[in-house]
Amino acid sequence: MLPSLPEATRWEVELPSEGVGGVCVSNGRVIVGSRDASDLRDVFQSLDAKTGKRIWQYEYNAPANLDYGNSPRATPISRDGVVVTLGATGVVSALDTETGVLLWKASLAKQFSATTPDWGFSSSPIIHKGTVIVSPGASRASVVAFDLLSGKLLWSSPGARSVYASPMVIERENSSWLVGLDAEGGYARDACNGNILHQWKCTDRRDFGVPSPVQTPEGVLFSSEARGLQLFDLNDKSLSMKPIAMANEIVPDSHTPVAIHDQLLVAFEGIRSLSLTDSVTDYLTENWNVDDPSLYQYASIIATQDRALVTCENGNILLIQFTKTDAEIVGRWDFKVNRLLSHPAIVGETLFVRSGRKLRCMDLQAQLSSQ
């Protein structure tokens, strides 16, 4: 078993509030979003990754009344000396990474007449070739792109209202595709101008659109609490309604699966491995299933080719070692918190995890090497 938390913790800091937004770690900085004591302002902090010492803090007015609290849901992103944040009310901010000085700010709700989703704007921003891509979900501006440094609006693509899943950029031979979900289904857009390349309807009224799409060697996989798992072939120019493989009884709800080579790891009534290459009659077949009481609520997965670190809603962190045919839990930590919903980050052998109002930096090197 892995050692207790005090032995593994390098540092621990108290954040201004609880939150569900993910942790961003880049170039020795940890960026995380919270709320102030009045719950009327978003607060983003940059911390030294080695010590936890606060380097800068950025905040702005953002009154709200949302389910699961009003703290930012989207994970900040840092690239080319700029940090981009997105609050639950739709405020996009670009900050200088070193100083926290505001470069520009935009309101998705005000600028594009976008309706705030029931659970707030949750789709994380993307930085691609000097642009910031976000999803207002307005009819004339379903997806938009700003210049990273100036905030100038570069393009706006019409479409359906936004959901909670984050899109991703897939690099093609001569182009870059933005693949994501909206309230009407899946889409593939040209990441350089927003033009819709492919679109297919695959949603259901019971879908909330929380899990993000996953790129696999066979194509792109979408998850749904109504339709389960559906794998689409991106080389099919029609991108028709019919997926090339599926598993409709596996419904990860708000969990985003992880693709590792020819395996798909899914949190649903345990951690399951599905084969992406050995499908039978267009069905994603199961390799193995690890069962544990901690895995019957929300869980997030970070994986390498033979190990998966799983954070569970009940505060447990599980280390799973696996092959193509078998798996077992080889380590466990218990944070003893009510809910652990924020997606953690791993840099090298260091784990950054947020639980309640605590942000912890944990040393995994000695622990993992001893397993």
C-alpha cells in the first residue's frame, strides 16, 4: 500500500473557497480558480509549484446562483507566456503568466448574448496557434476565437447552445480540427476559422453533455448518459449517424474516459478496460473490470501505459496497475473529505490535487517506484 498522506505531501495551502475547477500546472506555476469570501467574485491564484507560495492573485465581480456553487468550472490554460481563465458566468480573461497583469477580458454572456448554462460555463478554453477558442453557445456564436495577446475577435461560428464538455484539437495531415459537442450533437470544425467540416446528431433529451470527446487510434469517442459510448471514424467524410463501434450499456455520465494505446479506460461501476481494436460485431468488448465501493460515484482518471491514478468523489485516490487482460488496485490514499470533484494534475512524479479548500502537492516518485 502507498504511505499515508502526511508522508507524501510536499506542501498544502488553503484556497479562498471550495471549487470544482481543474488544476493547471505550467512552467513551475500552479493556477487554480476559486471564489472570494462574499461569493460575489471569481478569484484566480498563481502559486509556486515547488513551495505553494502565492505569486499573484486576480479577481473580478461575478455574482451568480448556480448549482454546485459559483466557483469556476473550466480548467485554466497557460501557453506562450499567457494564462487564460474562464469563470462560470462566462468571463474570459488573459493574464501575463509571470505577473498576473490583465491583458484582456471578455464576457461571453454580454458580448454574444449567450445564455449561461444551468451549471455555468464549464467548457475549458483552448489555445491554438495564437488564438483562444471558447464556446459561448449562442446561435450566431456557438464557438468563437480571440487573438491570444490582444483579445481581438478573430472568428465566430454559428451553431447550437453549448454543453459542459470541453472540445479538443486534432491535428490532421494538412489541417487542424476542433472536435466537440454542443446541444445538438458532435461537430468537427476547422480550428483556424471555425467553419463546420462535419456535423452529426447524436444527443438525447436525457443527455447533459458533460464528458469530453476522446481521440483514439480508431477515431473519436463520445460518451453519453443516454447512449453510452459511441466511436466514430474521422476518416469517414460523411461522419454519419452510425458509429463504427459502441457500448450502449456503459454510461459514464460525467466521467471522461481515457484512451491508452488500444485500451479505453472508463469509470462506470468500477474502472473498466474496453478494447479499441478487438471489437466484435461493432461492439466495444471488455478486457477487465476493477470493482471498488469508491468507484460508484464520480471519478477522474490519469493513466500511463500500465498504471492509472483515479481520484474518487468520496476522497479516495486509487492506484491501479493493469495489463491488456488484468488489473488490480495496488495503492490507496484517503483524503477524508466530503467530495473530491476537481480534476488533478500530474507533472513528472508530482501530483497536485484539490479537495475542499485544500490544494495539496504530493511527491509520488518514491511511492510509485516502490510498487
